[in-house]
Amino acid sequence: MKKPNKYKSTAIIDADFILYIACNPNKVIEDGVPKKTDNKFVYEDKTLEQAINTFESYMNDLLHLCRVDSYILCLTGKKNFRYEVDPSYKSNRVGLEKPKWFKEVRQHMIDSWEAIQVDGIEADDMVIIIRNSLENSFIVAVDKDLLNCVSGTHFDARKGQGHFVTVTEAQANFAFVKSILTGDAVDGIPNVKKGYGPKTAEKELLASTDTTLEETALKIFIRELGEEGKDRFEKQKRLLKMLETLEELPEGVTFEIPEPTCYDCVEVEFSDEQYRLELQNY
């Protein structure tokens, strides 16, 4: 049973990407065109005011495009249960510096926009759990895993996109199993073997006669890696599988479904007393 929502439409936003958009440096403009040195664009850090203004502008534009009256901003917390599955998870990011004003803008998101974080899990886990637990809500993201591997109607916030997409359960399952085979270079998750890409994965999965797609993927891992393939398959699956319910939270992680934050609110369709009674029955 989903938690009742006093708002008509709530955007559940994977906000990590907005934080980077706000803080990333600007291209240097000279005589109306971007400056280049050695054929590479030249950048300069934003001021804190510019970074916050970029965030504010982006958020307002995004919520306007989504046509919502409320939102929940989700940020990745400290630690991550996936590091216990594989200590090398996201090791390719170790040592990379965060953009200037990262901490300050993040705190602004928490203080002024009521952004939330849950230590031990990632923002994409949070948005799925909330979407699955709260009425009248949908996911807003740029992450391909959230947009492709989770069924339902989502808002694709990638540059040049800005529209709703609907993913069936079959499509989401196919995309997820394909990701087990191809890995995720951004998170340092390898593919089943060097050179094994999306087209090969799609071809082998579509040609499968096994009962499930996961059975096919497991056979491919064993074919390429021998008995070690069984463990690699399970590890890939655990790293890539996003949490969907509160019951799936790792041991020691606590999380309650938050109330949405009002944005351009409309009148609720039931009284506060009715809402209180519905929450009691939730």
C-alpha cells in the first residue's frame, strides 16, 4: 500500500546531477565565442553566488517543465552498501576533486530546498523507494539506469530531452540484464569481457531460448569466465540492482518516506483531517 499524498503530482528527483550542473565551471567567452587554448575550451570557476543562481534557475525550470505542485530532492549520502559487495566499486573516481562550491551548494539544497540524504544508499535507490511508496509521484533523472531499468513513467531531464518516457516491466528487465553483461564504466563496473558491448549483449539476449534473461546472462558469464563467472554474475547483479522497497534496505540503514515539499501548490482535494486519517491507515 502506498503512502497517501496530499499533492496532485510529486517529482522525486535524483538531485546529484543538478549539484554538478550548478557547480561545474563556466566556459570563458571572448568576443562572443568560447575561448580555446591548444584546441581545448578554457573554463573558469563560478562564484558561489553564480553556482547557487545556476541551481535555483535549473530547479525552477525543471519543476515548471514537469508541471508539478511538489517535489522531493534526493542526494547520495555518506558510505554505500555497494562498497561491501565490491571494494573496487567506483574506484575510478578516487582522487577526483569535486567542483568548487560543491559543499556549499549542497548545503543550500538541504537548507533552502529541503533536500534529503540517507547514509548507506545512493540517491537512485532513494528515488525508486519513494516512488514505489508514495502516491501520485514519478522519477526525474538523467541516469540511464533509472530511466531504462525501472518500469513506470519518468521525466527524462537530460539536455535536449525534457520529456516523459514510459518503460514497461519487460523493457526494464531487458535493460537491467543487459547492464549486468555490459557493466557501467562510470561506476567502475566491468563488462563480462573486454570488447563486449551493448549490441552484442542485445543480440545474445534476444536470441536466447532460456526461461529467463538472467539465466542467459549467467551462461554467458560462465562461458567467458568459467566457474568464476557465477560469482562475477552475482556480484554484477548486486552492484547494479537498485533498491525498490524499504524492506530491501541494508542492515543498519533507516529511512522513512518523507513528505513532499510544496512548489506552486494547488488546493488539496481532501481536508487535513482526511489526510491525517489516511496516514493512520497507511
